[in-house]
Amino acid sequence: MESLPGGFDPPDQPDNPFWRNEWIPFLSDRDGWTGKFIDARDGRIGRWFVGEITITGEYASLAHYFDSVAETLTRIAEGDHPVCEVAEGRLVWS
């Protein structure tokens, strides 16, 4: 990857950067291979996974993301969503 003023761009995909300076990570797995970020330009939430296309606009805002998390936790508490377990330090959904 090449570091440019606009972010990190793979040379073979100039229109699809892996990372932009405006993206602020707020959630990641231990090794940093995957996670979520907020786009400082418009407040949308995106996600990355190394080796895959970075998704922008997965959620309209941080509030929408937290609403989604709260909804999932409520469904887990009510028994309407599979519970997870920890395997090798990661959450794994059944």
C-alpha cells in the first residue's frame, strides 16, 4: 500500500482506497484486520476487513449503529437471537 495525502491506496485500485485519512476507527478486533470507523466528512459508519473492499455508509450515523447494537442486545436478552461464545479470544455467534 502507498500512503498518500488522501489515505492509503492500493496501486491496482485507485478508485477504491483501503483507508482514507477522514475515517476514524472506533471498533476493531485484536489484530486490526477488521473493524468499524466513522467518516469525519459526513458522520456515516463504515467497516473494513483487510483484503476486502472497504464498506462506507453501513450505518447512517453513530446513533444508528448504537441503536442496532441495542436492538441486538435486546433480542439476545429476549431469546430471539443466537447467543455467542468466545473461541480463541473472539466472539463466535452460534
